[in-house]
Amino acid sequence: MKTNCGMLVVTMASLLTVSSVMARPDDPVADKIVDVSADNPGNLYLTEMREGAQNVITLLEKNQAAHAADENLWFHSRSVYSEYTYTDSRDERLGGFTSEGREGTVGLNFLTICDVAVSLMGTYGQIASDTRVPGEHNVDNGDNYGLTLTVAKNCDWLLFGASAGYDRGYFRTRTPNDGIFKLEPDAFTVAPFVGVMYVNGNFSFSSVPAYMFTWIDQDYDSTGPTSSDDHNNQETFVWMNTVNYNLCEKLGVGVVADWNRLTHYKKNMEAVGDREWLTVGPKLSYQFTPAWAAYASITKDLNSGTYKTWQAIGGLNYGF
Amino acid sequence: MLRTIGRARALHAPPAEASLLASALLGCGGSGGPALPVRASLLALLAIAFATGLTHAATSTPPPRIQFVAAISIDYASGKPLRGWENTCRIVQASLSEWQGAPMTQLVVRNPAPAGLRQLLRQLPGPETGTFQVIYLAARHTPEGAWKFTQALDGTASWDDLLQHPPPAHAGRLVILDVCHAGVVVDQPVWQHNLAPAATLLASARDELTYEFDFSNCQPIDLSARYPAATAWLRRNLPQDWDGRLSNLGLAWAIAFQQTLQPPQSLRDWQVFFGCCENEAGRLRKMLGTKYASTVSQSPPGPR
């Protein structure tokens, strides 16, 4: 479940904030854009971490069956998947961005020795945004590449693990005074998590809090007077909850409810809007054969006063 | 009831006669005459069964005596316990008891230590205790062919080690090896010469893992819906709090057992039954794919 688009929007908003610090334009509209910038700056990386964690949790939930082999199996219970995500995010504030994001993901999930679950995923996303200022509009677009590795293990109902990720972005933003900012952030994330999982027949449940540390090195360049870089460190607490039920051999249903809280962010982003919000939505899976399955979900951010974000995900999974 | 009567008569009368009489009375095929009303048919069948029993009492052949021996390592210090294999041991016992129709000599050892397993295998009885000796073995098993014991300090032991002192020979020794990489024993001289089974049912090929199935989960396939008769029989013969787990070979055995009306009377019959287990496991493998289901086979290969 990703709100990749939300994060990309925030990244670009961060760009405006930073650029305004370096060379603040004398433009009331641009000032307003700067003031409402940098909302929920951890979203992109947060959602990639969340997906990696959900991959390993699902892998552990579905692989409850024992096998009569020595434990030292390096590569078993494998699956590969591909996924497409569409995100629509609207900053309700004056001058806020309306964004559409499209992202593709490919991933590999497997169990290794001692039944440790591993998820490795690569993402590529594109985003296009526009501000909704009367008489003005700024167009933003960008690409983002990401790689995330997540490992986890369960001991009966107790589940623990960690996620690590790297992202590289290339964003271009045109401001009202025809300035062009190029932002190329490098982001590193680490997120340990400890939680609980329960599986009984067709029913499974997991509740996993995680704490994510993000370090962003923002290299930006502009047509303005200067170019520079900046560092942005953030910390986010996210509590991931999922319920799944197999209705029949082919169909499974579930619900996602994640609570997110931005606990630490860079001080000059004082116009941060949403510091905590809820992401909820249903999901559906369809099993064509024991090896092939398709899935889809829709989530919406609730209790988010600033950003109205919804996201649709569809994917295909193959076990081998 | 009819199926039970049919089976009882099959034990004490030539099968052809039993089926001819049943079809004649019930009009369910065969070369018999017109069918009688149901109640009259049942009474007639019971009367004939009683009369036939009296007539053949002096000459009926008792079922072959079966001795059951099992060694299963279940409760490992790390990793998941092999509950599915424990349940398979129970249903193999139950099926043999049903075929035997009388109390059966049996010995089940759970979580043996290396010395205990060596002793069990060394002291397997000879043919005086039963026409057939069915041995069920289940544990974690390495690709090189070693039994892994539940206690970490005990480690593993190869079949060369476990069978270094061969048991008395038994022409009716049948071994069910329900482990991963089971096929590796086929090429081991100590297995063929020291244990010398007349037939071995192997739960997996030498390079395969074998998993347990979960009847309480309808994915990846709904076993309860696809095999209702086998499921009902399993529920009758397993504890009330059965968690739904059964090994891959155990499921193939349960399905094959439902299809086998005559208990095996000879080594060839056992090979045919093992062949039935092979076929059912093959169907499971086609349905589930190689990720979930292993190749069940017998050694030496059974009759075609």
C-alpha cells in the first residue's frame, strides 16, 4: 500500500521551501507556496517501507505449514510479483498541489534459513503535479527509483524485523516567477518493527508498529542565483494493522488500517500540515491457481486536514 | 451399512460370489434378475450373509496379521513441530486396524533419541509376529540421507549408522518413509541389504521437500470440499481437536484408502495400494504444483 505520490508532492514542496530559504522570491504567490510546503515529508519512503513489511508479514502468515527437511534451507517458499500503483493527492490549502502519481514495482519474496522472511523490491515512479492558484500554475514532474530490503521472523505470535531502503529522485519544478528548480534527493531509510500476528485457518491478523528513520540529501539546482544542497532528517511512527480472510478457494478479502505520525522533521518546515493521519481501505485477492494470484486494494487517508489522498493498487503474484 | 456388509463378506467369501448375490438382490448391475423391494432385499442379504458365514466358517481365510511399528520425531527445539506427520501416523494406524478387523500389534515411539531409534530398528521382529510388518518413519531428513533428532545435542544420524546392526529378515516388511529427500535411500546399500524392505513408500524424491497440508485453510486448495469422504474419515479417526494438519503422503494414503475396499492380502496387493497412493499424490501435485506437493513413489516400482 503506497502513497508514493503524496511523498513526491511533499518532496517538491520541500524543494520550494529550501529554495525560498536560499533565494526567497519577492512574490506573494510564491511566498504562499513556500508557506504551505513540505507536508508529510516522509510519505514516499514510509509507504515503501510499509509495503516491504506487509510482504514479509504476508509471507509468514501464508507459510504456516511445516516441512520435514533440515532447517537450513536458503531459498524456499518463493514468489515474485509485479504491481502498479496510482495515487491521487490534493493539498487543500491555497496554492497546494494536485498530483497524480504512477508507480511500478517488482519484487521477490522468499523464506531463508530458520524461516526468516525476506522481501526485495524495486520501484520506479513518475509524478505530475500542478498548483491550483487562480491565474497561475506551476508544473512539476519527476521520476523516482527505489530499492527496499525487508527481513522478518516470527516466533509463534511475536513478529520482528527491519526494513532498509534507498531512493533516488529527479524532480523539476517551475515556479510562478519562471524559475526552474531541479531537485535530486538521495534518501536512506531504516525502520525496525516489532508486532504480533495471528493465523487460524482462513483468518489472519497482524498488528505491527514500526519506527522509521529517514535521511534525505537534497541536491537542488535552480535558474536562480544559487544552487546548493540540504539535508532533511525525519522520523515517523507508523502502526500497521491488517486483517485477512479466505472466503473460498479463489477469493480472499481484507482490510488495512494504518496510523501514521510524523514525530520529527526539519525545523524550517514549520508549515507542516498533517502530522498524523489514518490510512484505511479494503483489499481483495483472487487465486487463479495455487501458484498465480491477483490482488487489488484502495486506501484513503483519513483525519488528514491538509492532504486528501487516495490510492489504488493492483498486482500479480506468482509462487514457485 | 451395505458397504460394511460388503466388506465383511469380502473377507469371508470369494469376492465374485458376494458381488453376484448383492447385484442379484439389489438390482445394481451384474447379471442378476429383477430387483426386490429394499427392505426385503436387505433381509434377504442378511440371511444369505449369515448362512454363508455358517457355511464357510470352517474354510474362511483370516486376514493377514499386520504388525505396526512407528518412529516419529515431532517436537524439534527450533522450527515448526511436525504435527501433520503425527496425524499421518495415527491415520495409518487407523487404516491398518480397520483392515485387520482385530487388535493389532503396534509400537509407536515419539521423539526417539539416536540410541533408541537404533535399538528399535535392530529389534524389529521377524515374520513370526505378523504376515506384514508396516513401519512408519517420519522426521526431518537431510538431502544426504540423515535423520535429524529433536534434541539439538543429538544432531543427525545416517542410515549407515542407524541400520549398522540389521534386524531379522521379514519377507513382508513394508516401510513408509515420510520425510524430505526420501528418495535418497533407494541407492543406499544399507537400506536395501540391512533393512531389506519388500516395498518402500517414499514421500518425496531425493531433491524434494515434503510439506503438510492444512484442512482448516481453504487456500491454496479447499481439501475438505475436494475430498469430502476422506475428510469425514479423517475426522472420525483423528482426535476431536485435530488442527487440520496432515502430511502430503498422509493425504494420499487417506484418499487411496477410501478407494480400496479389499484389504491387501499379498505383497502384490500392497504394491497395488502403494501405487494408488502414488497416483493420488500425482493428482495432488498436478493440482497444487511442485511448490506445495511432493512426488510420492514406491521402491521397487510397483506392478503396472
